[in-house]
Amino acid sequence: MNKLTEKPLLSVIIPCYNVSQYVRRTIDSLIANDYPAKQLILVDDGSTDDTLAILHEYAAKYRFIEVVTKPNGGVSSARNAGLDHARGEYVTFVDSDDMVAPEYMSVVADAIDGYDVIHFAYNDAQGMSHYSMSMRYDARDEVLDQLFPSVIGYGQANVNNWLRGGELKGTINGHVWAYAFRKSVIDAYHLRFASHIIAGEDQMFVCSFLLHANSFLSIPNPLYKYIIRDDGAFMSNIKATDIGNTLQTKIDLLEERQRISSVWRDVTGHSRDDARALYVGSAMLSCFQLALLFSSRGFNGYLPFITYARLPEVRRCVGNIIPDKKSGLRKWLPAMLLKKRLYFLLYAIFVFARVLHIKMNY
């Protein structure tokens, strides 16, 4: 605890790479927070534009700002470098092209008192607020059994309900910038981001943290403004501008879900089938998403699609889905073809649907 302010020190980590056009508004929004006990860690990830000069400019003006420099390695390695320098009792993450509310730090510090992790709402670039259900868990067993499964992915029961015509219940937002974490938990288990994962790495970090959290609180305050850039890594992956990277990201996420779920299994005493059931739906939906994305290349995208669909773990996951005609043709037919391993027919449906302008969204 900071003796002068009696407020917990809050470390905010901002990874920066070639964001000279955006980073000033991000830093300014953090400076506008009058919270007295803050440490802003600006990590330059090998920028080739004026980003680093801008970061040093701010550090020269404000004692609570620190600049960390490193060779380019991606957002995960930049966040990890920030964690190595964080001194606060609590840690948050802010992307270098987003903004925070003026009360961001004070609300986080007040809400997290007594909790290992909190989750808060956010606004998008259009001003729409995104909330999650109000949740509070005061015991580790509750975090592991009730919260963790809803963060790691779409579970088997959820997706089978969807395939029977029900609703596909969304997972809890896994964006790391919508959370604040107790630093002692991160240090005790040396939690770090998986640097090899391009997209979804923040969700996996949240899951890794929850494996060791004793308490959790979700608050309705929209403290963060999230802005998606068309030239960002996230959109590049979503648009599959590089098929190889998009495919590898899906493979890496599947492997990371396996790894984290195996830890959950060991901690909770659940079976291997129980652990796999946590992400059965994510594996199935990834097949559909890759077919949808790669179909933009016509049948040239078929090989990378089946590379994922034929993975042994994907096959085991798909073996647990239960297609039902009640869900309608657009759900039932792709699910049935995937389960029967009729991959070419499945992929062809997505190619022709694209040609005929038939929506196949998953």
C-alpha cells in the first residue's frame, strides 16, 4: 500500500508498436485519471516510426511513467516485458490505440479491494456499451467450477443445445484489457502470455489466472473504450489476409486450451473427457470459421481447412457433437458433414454459399 496516499499502487501496462498516430490519446486518457498511486509502463515493441520518441516525451514529463524498450516480438511479449517491470499490487492492460474513462483507475482500485480479479464493462468505437452478467465468486471452487468453464470456450453442452435449435450462449469476454489482476497471484505462479499465439492470447492468460484465483467480481461500469483498427493484427487474423497465420493461430489456441484444461482437470479432479468438454464447441466452430474465411480463396483454401479439421483433437471434439435437424439446415448440415468427416462436401458448401451470397455466419 502506498503510505502517502493509502491507495493501492496500480500498474497499467501499454504495449506499443508503430502507433504514433494513436498513442497520445491513449496516454492522455490515462493521465486524465487523477488516481494518485499509478505506474504507467509504456513498452515499445521495436517500433520503426516515432512511437518511441513520443513515449520518452511523456516519461520526461511524468514521474509515474516508465518506458521499456525491446526488439519486436508481438503484443504478448510486450505485455510480458511490462509484467517484469510492474510494481503495483494490481495490474491492468491497455492497448495503445484505445482509451479509458477518467474514473478508470479509481473505480478499479475500489472494486478490486478484497478480490483477486475483477471484470468491467466497455464501450466500442460506436459508443455502445458491452456488459456481462453481474457475478461474484468468493471461493476458489466457485471460480473453477462456475466461472472458468464460461471463459475458456464454448462447451459441449452449450454447442449441443445450439445444434438442437437453442441459443449459443456467449462466453464471458476474455479481452485482457477488461480485467484487473492481483499482482501477487501473477508472481506466485509466474503467469505470462503465450508469445506464439497471435490472437486469443489474452483469453488464455485470463484462463490461466482463474486457475489460481480465489475470488472474482464483475462490475457494470464501462471503464474502457475499445477501438478496432482495420490495419491491426486482430483484423488481419479475422480477415485471413495470411491463411498460414490464421490456421496456425487456431491450432495454437486449440493446443493452449488443451494445456490449460489439463491443469484445470488436475486441480479439480475432473476427468479428461470433462476437460475436453470445455472446448468442444470452440473446436467445431473453428472448423466452420476457417471454412468461411478460406472459402474466399475458392478451393485453394481447402488444404489449410482440412489441416485443422483432421487434427486428432478436433476429431475427438467433433465426435461429441450431436447434430439435430431441428436446428435448421445451416446448422445441421455443416455439423453432420463435419461429424461424418465429409470435409470436401462441407467446404464446398461454404464456397458455393459465398458465390451465391448466402450468409454462413458462425
